Amino acid sequence: DAGVIQSPRHEVTEMGQEVTLRCKPISGHNSLFWYRQTMMRGLELLIYFNNNVPIDDSGMPEDRFSAKMPNASFSTLKIQPSEPRDSAVYFCASSPTLNEQFFGPGTRLTVL
Amino acid sequence: GENVEQHPSTLSVQEGDSAVIKCTYSDSASNYFPWYKQELGKGPQLIIDIRSNVGEKKDQRIAVTLNKTAKHFSLHITETQPEDSAVYFCAASIGEGGSNYKLTFGKGTLLTVNP
């Protein structure tokens, strides 16, 4: 079992650039979550997909953030344009039951 | 919305001692309370969870207790080992339509177990 796979693991970019984070959920899991982790705000849910459909995007901070799930094995989180305050660790998680969530290793994003 | 407070923010114990981490929640409708362990450079991993119809749950050296009246729950780790060193997060969730997908996390506790 490979677990949730995220890429890249680290991303450094300049303010104003587009950033795309990628996630492959665990096979057979029909729910997918994107989280952001910062020292100030802790772990925050950004968006939740069920069966590839966005169900709750109330945590997406602003229109610069968008997420897609074109199929059951792939999701992206895009930030355009990026800003320094977007620097954080972004986690993807998947779940078979809508209860226990399995987290990936995260992508550490630094926006200069 | 739900608010979860977690204490202490850091905890240092000697190997073999017990460790206790406490969380309080604000919304009495919350009914699912998981605990996650996050090691350096990794994502959080579920270690134990409890539902509101249960007061206590144990899994080997780990136990969780829930007091619904006081709206607080605690993680107890006995016989601590150096590999227990990590950041521990509590969370609370209000079940909607049979699912508890929306977790509100505490700010975390950095546990250090000294050999």
C-alpha cells in the first residue's frame, strides 16, 4: 500500500507565479481532502471532494485558490497568483469512510 | 463554528512515564473525536478515535477519555517510549449525514520523551 502520494514535496517560487500541487489518493478511497498547515492557524480544511465532486470548498481562502479532481486517482490544488502569505505545508488526505482520514506526506510551499 | 483548544503546547517526559494531553471543544453537537500523531516531515496519522456514545477507549498503551458534559477529551499514553516523540493533534467533528468529514483541529502538542 503506497499511501497517499503528493508531489512535489518541496516547492519554492516567487510571488506572482502559478503553483500546482498534485495528489494521488489511496486506491478505492472515494473522499479526498486538501488541508493547509501553518504555525499560526494550524491545520485547516480547504476543500473536500466525494466521488470526484467538490462538496465543501468553504475553506478555500480566496479566488486565487482552485482545486480539481478529474478522476478518482488524481487531484490538483492550484494557486494563481501566489503570494508570500500562501507559504505553508499543504496536505492531501483520502478516506474510504468519511471518518478516518489518511494523510499524505505534504508539500512544503515557500513563496518568496 | 467549532473551536478546539489543546493543552499543553509542549510536554516533556522521561521514558516510561505517562503523558496526558487535554482538549476542550465548544460545540455540544460534536460527536467524533480523533487523535493524530505527526512525526517530523510526515503527515498526521490517526492513532485513536472516540465517538460521543463512548466514555473511554483503549488501544495498548494509548487511551482516550471523553467527558461530554464538560466538553473535554484527553489522550493518555502510558509507558512512553522515545518513538512516541511527535506532535499530537486532537480534533472534533459534527456528524452531518452520517459522515464526520469536517475536522476542527487543536493547535497541537509537541511531546518529547527523554531516554
